Amino acid sequence: MNYLDFEKPLAEIEGKAEELRALARSNPGMDVDKEAAALDRKAQDMLAQIYGALSPWQKCQVARHPDRPHARDYVEALITDWMPLAGDRAFADDHAVLGGIGRLDGEPVVVIGHEKGHDTKSRIRHNFGMARPEGYRKAIRLMTLADRFGLPVVTLVDTPGAYPGKGAEERGQAEAIARCTETQLSLGVPIVSLIIGEGGSGGAVALATANRVLMLEHAIYSVISPEGCASILWKDSERMREAAEALRLTASDLIGLGVVDRIVREPLGGAHRDPAAAIAAAGEALRAALADLRGRDRRDLREARRRKFLEMGSRGLAA
């Protein structure tokens, strides 16, 4: 397991328990069950204590954990009859954005998501989840397809932000993000977005302008990364902890502001400790959101979505 910095005391306890079990495996006559179970209980208590009081910066670290399930994991676990669709029909296929058609509990849906990759090779191929203009134009193509055939849209958001490279800017990055957001505001079908890890900047909003915005418990969603914010405000990226506090980027902050509609609880210790349970909980939340929107009039869906974003944040300002 990859332990985060604040989990080091936990790593020591779990490491000792595993050492005892390894010793018992190599010495069949040795009984370590009682000692190992005591260490397990201590580890569980510590895990609950740590994850019951995470700071915003620690939430950022959890949201970025390398073992956290990514969009492809959710698709493979929840979507049947999956048919991936590629390319923007203008320039190229962006591997940072996956998309296609499949069935969620037998109901046809269009699924679009940021994909980061799991190892060095796949992360490079997927550009660490940072989409280029062709990725957002692919998303526009799939959303338009969904609207034409009356299919709900599910988006899985997990990106540090849109790719800021020279080529992306030359090909109209800002325009592509704006057009993607505009397309979502114009659709007459249900849109449900789930923030599964990082929701960074306009690159996240471009796939999260939805009727229902769901967010995993330890995900983050913000206009800028804490490091970027600290670099701009204080010219010191090391003040990212302070920036994370000020940005109000956690799920509990954002549901209070009306930015997200529901928090999806994660297994104790985060989604990376039990990906299957995290994905199952996310699936239940997606099904509930889609069921709530099913059968609603196209115009009603569109107007409610626009009104939602015009009113966003007003609860927090009034408070």
C-alpha cells in the first residue's frame, strides 16, 4: 500500500501486523493470531481517528492518491455493453477523456470521464487526466449524440485541470472548454456528474455542468489547485496548506455552498483502501440521481440546470 505522509504511524502498526503473519507463515507452529488481531484493532482505531479529522490539504492528498479508482474502473464495474467512442472528428483522439455508450442497470447511458491512468506508462498516455481541446470536443460530440437519442449523460470528473501546453492553447483550449460547458447547459436530457478525485478549474466544470453534481467524500473541487493559488497570492507554493483552507474545496464546504448536491461516503480510509466498496456506493448514488431526473420534460431539465448554476453559492453568501 502507498501510505500518505500523515498515515505513517498507521503504516508502522499495519507493517508490524503483517510481519507477525509472515513470521507465522514461515513457522507453522507459531500462533500470532491474538497479537495480530490486537494490532489490527489498534490500526482501525487510528484510521478512524485520522480520517475523522482530515484537514483540507490532507483531503487533497487523499483525492490524488495513486491507488484511488479512476474513471475506467467505474466504467468497468458499473457499465455493461460498453462501447467506447473515440475522436473529435476534427483533430485527434484525446486519451485524457474517455467516452462511450453503455448500460447502467440495463438503462442506456452516455458516459464521459477524465482518465488519469494507474502506472507511469498509462499516466503519460492519458496525460495525467489533463485534457486537450480535442478531449472537450470529443465530449461535445458525445453529449450531442446523447441529446439526439434521448440518452442520459453521466460524467466522471477527475482532473488537476485542462492541459495548459502551447499546442493546446494554439488549438483553442479556452474556447473548447467554454463550448463544452455551453453544450451541457443546452441539453434536454438528464446530466449527472460525479467528482471522483480532483475537480480542478474549468477543466472540471467543462464536464460537471449537470443537473446533479455528486462528490465523493474525500474528493476536492476548486477553481485552482492549492499550489497554484499559493503561487499567485503569496508567490510561495509551499503555502498550499493555507491556500487549501481558504479555497473551501472539500465536499463538506461545497455542499454548504450549494455547489454539489450530494456527498457519496467512502470506505474508512478512503476509496483507495476499498475501491470496490467506493465504486458500489458511487453506483447507488448515480442510480438514485438518474431515477430522480427520469421522465422530466426536456425544457424543465434545461431550465433547472441553468437556474442551478446561476444560483450557485448564494446559500454561502447569504450565511
